[in-house]
Amino acid sequence: MDNTNLTEGNVKKVLLSFAVPFFIANAMQAAYGAVDLYAVGRFCTTSAVSAVNIGSQTMQLVTSFIIGIFMGTTVMIGRASGENNKARITRIIQSSMLIFGILAAILTLAMFLNGNAIVSLMQTPSEAIQETETYIHYCSLGIPFIAFFNMSAGIMRGLGSSKTPMKIVGISGLCNIFGDLLLTGIFHLDVAGVAIATAFSQAVSAVLCAVALSHSKSDTISFSFSPDRSCVKGIFSVELPIAMQDTLINISFMILTLVANQRGLESSSAVGIVEKLITFMFLVPSSMLSSVSAFTAQNSGAHKEDRIHECVIFAIAVTAGFGLLMCIISWAIPDTLTSIFTKDTAVIKYAGEYLRSYSIDCILVGFTFVINGYLTGTNRSLITFIHNTLAIFAVRIPAAFLLSSVFPDTLFPMGFASPLGSMFSIIFLTIYFSILKKRRHSF
């Protein structure tokens, strides 16, 4: 496991060398749901597409919560690494092991007991109810593996290694692709096939993480469930706002799906396809968020504020530029992009409309995601939780309901709900930093 010291060297080169493997790993993780959707779109019915959309969004809700929890591990280890405090790193890792065990047990049990209730709550189209329940139940088997992988990745990234998680996700992602095509295209197991393939590939990633950690040359890694009260408290102080923020964002995605479900099967499938495409378009911002967070944590521990400031400015330029490119492509060839996941012409039409207006958000999140990473790395994740919560419940969801009801024959206006929410966050953060500047706090 190769570790990178984020407190030394050229800021741009160090950040990119850390962020690129992060991006590749995130892209491969995103490919789980996308490959599932592709497989059912090619080999199954429109109801299966809707089922995988709703089911994968439900599982993404769980995954995002887990990722948020263990980002706290990354930040805490990063800060301790910047301080060169090896004893504290070991205590943080041991505490994370305990958190993993409890979290995996609770979430797995909760999904098994409440999967059917979630399907009902989402107002799933009647044609897709049974398939959605099947997808959720099989995918729930992978929750302990998801938790172990993200805990392990959090440890590795906190120590400065983003390449090892990338390699592990790459191998497990290939297993998922092979499993989807085999179980769905050849054995015709439909939705159950893609869910089984996903759970198996997640098990592969967990096994590979265990091997990587056990063979690590770092003398700080300890496979122990020994908790340290101050470490557990420190991890939760960082991770709970992040986990709740990510959970609320995914709840907003599910509510948008609920709005679409009320419009019929085609709209439901269209929104699901666009959410998958947007997941890929957000990969650079989300990778920068996590990379900036780890970079900021290490340099904060080493008291190198100038490097943090340069990192944030460069990351915003990269993510906003990438977002502009994605927006241009979405407006130029929306039907070409959405037809990757379905052959239904009505679904392609609705999805193309929705993608065009939604894609404007690709530019705006270039600012919000990077600033969220900076705030998390400086132990101010509560601010990110506040502005995201307000943006979701005061702007995005009300706008989606309103625009959907006023324009029932098209999804184009509804797609503006997400950019409106991001604009609110930008205004909120601008005011927040203006107040800090007036109080003579450094950025």
C-alpha cells in the first residue's frame, strides 16, 4: 500500500495524483448500478428498469450513509498523519473497526425488515413492485461488504493511499460486469441476476481490502475492535453531519423518483436513467470533494494553510470546467446518452428532456462540492449539513413538485429543481464566508 504525503510537493500535482485514483475508484463504484441498469435495459422489460432504478437508489441511500461515516475516519487519520501522531492513528483505526461491526449489523437487519415498506413508500409502479423487492433483498446481502470496503478505503486514504482502493474497486467492478451479463444475458435471472452479481462483487472488494490491510507495511494498522472514547467522539463529530448530508441528498433523489412514479412507468424509468448519468457526470466533483477533504485534513494538521487555499482554488477550476463540458454534451446529444440504458422511445424522450435542464447543475456543484470538502477537512462539516439540508427541503423538493404539477407533459422544467438547490447553496456559502471575513478569520 503506497502512501502519499499530501503536505509536501507541488499542490496541483499532489492533489491530482491523489484525486485521479479516487475518481477512477468512484467511477467503478458508480458502474455497479449503471451496469445493472444497462443489463436489465437490454435483456429485460421496462418494469425491470424501473425496479433497478428504485432499488439501486434505495441501496445508494445506505451506501452514501456508510461512505459519510467513514469519511470521518479519513479526516481524523489525515489530521493525525499531518501531526505525525502514529499512536492516535492506531486508536482511530481500532475505533473504526468497532463502528464497522455495529453499523453493518444494524443496516443489514434494517434493510431486510423494511425493504418491502420502502417499495410501498416510494409508490413504485405496480408492474415493478415484485422486481424491486427482489432487487433490494438480494442487494442487502452486500451491506456488510460495502461497510468493510468503505472503512478500509477510509483508512487507506487517510494514510495517503488512493491507488489501492482504486485497484480493488477495479477488480470487483469487472466481477460485477461479468456477473450481470452472465446471470441476466445468458441465464435470464432478470433483476435477481443483477442483484446477486452486485452483492458478489462487493464481497470480492471486502476480501481484497482485508488482504491489502493485513499486508500493509504501516505499523499503525491493527485489526482490533478496541474503542477509544475520544477517537469515536472525534470520528462521529465529523462523520454524522456528512453521513446525514449524503443521506438527505439521496432521499431527495428518491423523492424526485417518487414524483416521477406518480407520472407513470415511462417517467419513472426516465428519471432513473438520468440519475445514473448524473452520477457519472458528478464523479469529478465528488472525487474532488473527498480528495480536498483528505488534503485539507493532512495540511491542517501540519499547519500549512497556504497549501489548502491553493488546493481549493485549483479544485474549483477543475470541477467547474469539467461540469461545463458535461453540460454542453448533455444539451448536444441527450437522446444518444439516455438510449444507452433503454430501447423504449418514450423513455428516451422524457429522459432527454430531464437531462438537459438537470445538467446545468454539473457546473454549479463544481463550487459547492469543493467547498464542502474544505469544510469537512477543517472539521466544519456541520455547515455543509446545514446548507445542503436547506437547499434540499426549502428549494429542490418544493421546486420539483411544483414544476412537475404545472408541466405534466414534459420533464424539462422539473430538471431545473436541482440547479436551483445548488444556487441556494452557493448564496449561503458566499454569505457564510463573507461573515467570516468580516470577523477576520482566514479562509
